Amino acid sequence: MEFNQRENITVFISNLKKVNQLKRFGSLFYVSKEQKYAILYTDQANAVGTVRKIKSLNFVKSAYISPRSKLKTVYRDDDMLEG
């Protein structure tokens, strides 16, 4: 069984009633009602095109791909001594 790489997309929205429309672009993971944003997971290969489509929706204020996948997560002791 092979798993696809996924990207985290953060979407800031103006209308919470239409948040269910985001489900057609990927897996809706989290919705904050107070801060009006949603976290969506989609395939890494289609992430840029998906963000472009999401930004074109009239209830979306902004959307971006999370930089978490590009952050360094494995550290060694040698790295701590150099900096």
C-alpha cells in the first residue's frame, strides 16, 4: 500500500456557512469558528493548483501552503555547537 505525500493548506474565510465547499478540494481537518480559518490536506502534487482554485472562491480571504514540510525537523548535537 502506497501513501501519497500531503500538503497542509491554511484557508482564511469570511463566511463559515460555506466552509463545507472546501471538502471537494481535499480533507477538511480543522475549522476555527472564532478566528475564521480552516486547515485542509491535499495531495502534494496538486497543492499549488488547489490553492489557486481556493483563492478564486468568493468567501476566501487568503490561502497558502504551510511551510512545515520544508522546515528542518532532525537536529544533531553538532548543529547546536556551530551556531
